[in-house]
Amino acid sequence: MTMDAMVPDGLDTATPNVARMYDYYLGGKDNFAADREAASRILKVFPDTPVAARANRDFLRRAVRHLSAAGISQFLDIGSGLPTQGNVHEVAADARVTYVDNDPMVLCHARALLGGASDVSIIQADLRKPESILGHRDLNLDLSRPVALLLVAVLHFVTDDEAPYDIIARFRDALPSGSHVVISHLTTEGVPEEHVRAGRAAYKNATAPIVPRPRADIRRFFDGLELIDPGLTRIAEWRPDDPNTPRSHGFAGVGRKH
Ligand SMILES: C[S@@+](CC[C@H](N)C(=O)[O-])C[C@H]1O[C@@H](n2cnc3c(N)ncnc32)[C@H](O)[C@@H]1O
């Protein structure tokens, strides 16, 4: 059964929703006609988006696996998205994980699917208000020990007017030495201007606008951190499992706080 057949009361299905559009690219069923219509405008211009979305998910899993093997046992996953396969607490099985998203449907599904797991906490909050996350009573992380902050495919929903670099700095300053920040981000690099415009237009009336950025602007998110090997790369090229990496629509990296 698709979600269209069982719409919960009060859910806005008419506005294209960035979490559900991503679910559609990943082949999920938690999306509605308006989401699919906006997503299909993206697919017209960027037909390999489903491959790129899976590559992004794979990056998240590789980064979590890497950090987990390096001894990190706490993860703060902001903009966690609709639960899919290989969620953070499944990859880092013994870790404490807090999932954060500002979308009510994500929260509803996350609570239903992930809430039973021990050491997992789920918070509805907004990345643009760091204090509402860092001070949240359900944050199940010990901020005196290293944390991996995951901002995977979410910073491109924060506009320049919303001070994205100040947001990152606030989190970076709140986390102790040995913490890591994991970022993937859509780019304008190598994308024809009219495609960038069409992409932005498809998200214009969605729950968040999309802001792909040039590589140098994405690199700035790691200011004050040491980029661990192999640095800021195309998303699929960050410590790939398979040398035949698919096409990526953005850059990814992991920064370490000294
Ligand atoms: C493209 S999905 C990425 C999901 C997951 N991080 C991944 O990479 O597979 C972006 C998610 O970020 C969430 N999001 C967008 N803006 C946000 C904000 N200001 N605060 C918290 N979550 C946000 C959306 O609701 C959506 O679930």
C-alpha cells in the first residue's frame, strides 16, 4: 500500500517535503503525489539522482563504520531523515545515538521504527537552533566525551541568510576534543547554471529551499577542524568500498576537533 491510501490527520501532503522527496529517490514508499511531482522535476534534469542518493547513504554508513572502528561511541545525527536501511544505530551497534529532524512525519516514523532500540533517542528539533538540540532533555549523549556529529545532506537546506557557518561553529565549540563532524553537501561544481536554477526551482515551494554550494563554501564548514584522510572528496569517493564509484552530486568529508 502506498502512503496516499492512509494519510494521517493533520499531515500536509500538498507541500513537497524534502524528507519525502529523498525517500522517493531512495525507492521508499513514504511519499505523496506532491513529493513525487517535485522529485520528478529533479529527475528530468538530474536523472541519476537515485544513484547519487544511494551513494550519499553509503557514505553515511562508511563514515559511521570508520568512526566506530576508531573508537567513537556517540553519534548525533541531525537531519536524520525517514528511517531507511542501515540507520546509524544499526551500523554502530554498541553506540549511543540521538536522531534529530525537524519534520513531524520523520519523527513519527522514527519513533515507530527506531524508538524501541536501547541507547537510541529521537528528538524533533531544528538544526538552525543549536541550543534546542544541545540542551534538549532527551539528548542521550555525554558531551564530555567525543561525539560524531552527522550533518549528512542537510546543510544544503540552510540558506546563507540563516548563518550556516555560525551554526556549525556553535556545535563545534560545544563538542569536546576528539569529536568529529561528518558532512555531505550538494554542489554547484561542474553543474551547468541552468541545471542549478532548475534544481532550485523544483525545491522552491518545498518545505525547505535547496542551496547547492561551490566546493570552497563547503570546505568552510570544516574551519577549525582537521579534515581526516582523504579530505573533502566527491561523496562516493570518500573511502569507497568499491573502486567503481557512481556519480556524486556533491562533496563529503569528516573533520576532527583537536
Ligand atoms: C535529504 S534528507 C537526508 C537524510 C539523511 N541524513 C541521509 O543523508 O540519508 C534531509 C533531512 O534533513 C531534514 N532537515 C531539513 N532541514 C532541517 C532542519 N533545519 N533541521 C532539522 N532537520 C532538517 C529533512 O526533514 C530531511 O529528513
